[in-house]
Amino acid sequence: MATPIALKLTIGIPSEAVYYLMYTFSGGMKCSPNPTVDLDKAGAESLTLPALVWSTTHEYENADAPKDEGNPGKPDWFRSLRSGAKPIKSATLQRTAENLDVQFVQLAGATHAVKFYVNGGNPLMPSGTPDIDATITVGLRKVPGGIEFCVDGTHDGFPNYVLQINGKPVYEWDAVAKGKTPGDLAFSESVQIPWRRL
């Protein structure tokens, strides 16, 4: 018997392009680790982890993503690319255990817990530029009649973060709705969801 629980943390920029520190970069998904944990197996053997990767980042000429074109009412950093825009540079951050990882961990009250660890920067920006940071732990346990989960951790104020369990969003952070900008990569937000039924 198996009780597989699919977890997915998607981190991405909600616009096609983002204007940051006088540069224009591609938006969209940056990473999306999606482990599965089997509640009928014990310990780290319960965790199945597909390959972890970072998406490719492209840089564009600023003129290819002018302010307000096609995005009325959106913040200054939220840009769309003009038709036919071509990257002037492209790079992919090499995944390491230090910049993108998922681990089975111990958590009080949980039979199983999975920790997402993200600390990766834009490979086209100079060193010292703030990274995308997130450290989020999901606790799981069987209870009579179902499964409960809890969430604890932190992430930057930018970009967007969506945590799903079995395809259902259980936590969403929308940078536009929160009034955040790429400058909020330097500031942390807490994530705390007490035990509740899945």
C-alpha cells in the first residue's frame, strides 16, 4: 500500500519580462521543485525527487520591453516584450545543493516533513545582487479519516511563490497584489500555516 503526496513549490515572476536595476530580464517560472512523499514509508526512503533545475534567464534590450506598453496599471518593473524581441544574453544557473535542494527532515508533530531550500541568483547579474531565497518546510501526518499538513518557513518578498499539495494551492504569495518589487528580494516574509486537514 502507498499513500503518495505530491508537493510542488513554484517560484516565478508573473510578467513576461522584469525591469530591474536598469536591465530587462525574462520573467516566468524560475524553479519548481516537485517531490513526492509516501506516507506509508518511513524516513528519507519515502521521498522521491525528480531532477532539480533552474530555468534559463534571458536579457533583452530595454527598448524591447517599454514601460506601460500593454500593462496599464501594473508596477514599473512589470513588462511585456515587443513582438520579435530577441535575447542579447542568456544563462542558466547551475543547480547545486547550496542553491536548490529538497530534503526529508524532522518536524515536531509530523510523521513526514519535506524542506525546500532555495538560494539562487540571476546568473546574468553581478555577484552581490540579492538572490531568490526560500526555506519552507511542509509537515504531513495521517489522522483518522484523512491527512493533515502544516507549513513553516520564510521567503523573499519577491517574486511569486505558490505551494501546492496534490495539485491544490495551499499557499500563494502574489508580489503585484502585495505591492512588492525586485528590491524586496532583500527582505523576508514568513510563512506559517498551522496543522489543518488536506
